Amino acid sequence: MQILQTGRNFTLTDAITQAAASKIEAIFENKTLKVSSVRIIYTLEKNLFTAVLTAMVKDHQMSSTATDQDIYKAIDLMAKKLETQVTRTFDKLREHDSTPLREAIVEE
């Protein structure tokens, strides 16, 4: 998985990039989704940090946006939104692979 991070109107520190990378890797760690790339763009406008994430997963594109005065809180909110999308997508894929109802054995 390739994680690209870009900062606009401020410089990214190693702590910010490592915090975001660890959260993203933790989200996709236990899932069997094939993630090709993750792009995060941070912007600073009038003391508000905005974090925009776009994750390219096989046959899916997930995105989440969060805004806060603290960049670490924005990263947490962004990761939380992404985690709900990932679990929802993973559950849909898992239910799709389940046995059809017509093939299920009915016990009488």
C-alpha cells in the first residue's frame, strides 16, 4: 500500500505523517481488501486544518474529509469516517459471497 501525503500552506512534519500512516495501516490491517494507494491532502486556511483522504481499493474508491483547528483531531475524524466506510464495504463483500438462500439446507 502506497500512502502519499501532501501539505498545502504549511509544512508537514514527520510526526503528522507517521500519525496518519499508522492510523490508515491499522484500519486496513485486518481486512482482506486490496488497497493500491492512499492519498491524503492537508490544507490550512484561517487556523482550520482540513484533511482529505482518497483510498483506491479494488473496484472501489473511498474518500473522507474532516476539518478541525487541531490537525491531529482532523486526522482522527478522517480515520473514523474511513473506518466506517471500510467496514461497510467489507461487510457487503462478505455477504455477497455467502451461500444463496435457494442453496441453503432447510432442516425440518
